[in-house]
Amino acid sequence: MKDSIREEIEKRAPLDGFIKVTDNPVKSLSSEQKVALNRKGNILFNQGDIESARRIFITTGYSDGLTRVGDKYAEKNESLKALKLFILAHNKNKADAIYERIAQVISGLLKS
């Protein structure tokens, strides 16, 4: 049942998906620049400045940082924001968990 709901959602989704995921890493950054920015992002994240860290991690495409920020959003029940970051991080397991919860909600709504 859950798989069929997920398939139906994917079939009916717009071609570009429900979530804008065009926040691609800046390709002109050197490896050294990415490392420096990721360190700064990690410092900001550890200081609690999640939004600044998010912007940096999106800029660099740092998947571990994107996943950690996504986890923070998930903790605050901001599932769509978390899902976007998990998609950008190519973290299929965490994205699939959110898709599963969405499917459960839709299934429950369809039953009532």
C-alpha cells in the first residue's frame, strides 16, 4: 500500500518536483576555498547559527553539513526544509524516511 502511494505521488509530481532543489554548489570554488568555507560553516553550526551554516553548505555542496542542518530542521518538525537539504546532500535514506511519513499522512487522509 505504501509503495503504491509513493509511486502515485511520484507519478503525479511536477517534472521539476515539489521542492525547488536548484541550490547547486558554486562550481568556481577551489578545493581550498571549499575547505575554508566548510570549516567556517562547521563553526557557525556549532555556535547555533544554523541558517548561516546552511547557506555556506549549500554554496559548497558539503553533504555532511547539509545532512546535519537537515537533521536540525527535522528535530524542529520542519520536514519539508529537512527534505530539501537531504535531497541536496544526496542522502537517500533520510529523504526516504520523510517520504514515508508523507505517504502515511496521505494514506491516513485517504482512509478518513
